[in-house]
Amino acid sequence: MRREELREMSIKELESRLLDNLEELENLKFQKALQQLENPLRIRHLRREVAQVKTALRGNELGLRNTSDNEES
């Protein structure tokens, strides 16, 4: 996922995406433990996407990200 796409997403969408990615990552780790994982690179991609989403959420908490509420002034 591109950073521009993450910036355009709302906080609720980011939180939802984070939960979905964490759940999928957990499932992939179980598959890896059982040696049933088809695409091991998917784990790496998901870990990076989780980090990007968390970074976007943290940037919003710190006020580094413009939201529609801040643009009114």
C-alpha cells in the first residue's frame, strides 16, 4: 500500500485495516508453524504494512497529519 493511500484514509479505516492485517499475520504465522505456508514473503509484506498503518495513526495523534477537522480554520 502506498503512503498516499494511507494519508487519504480516515482514522476508522486505518484502525480497521490494522486489525485485519494483524489477524491475517497471525494466521500466516500459524500456517508457517504447520509448514503449510504457500507464500512466505506475504509475512514480510504484512509486517511492513502494519508498520506503515501504525505510523500513519501515530502521525495523526501527534497532529502531523491534516484532517478535515483541522482544515476548517
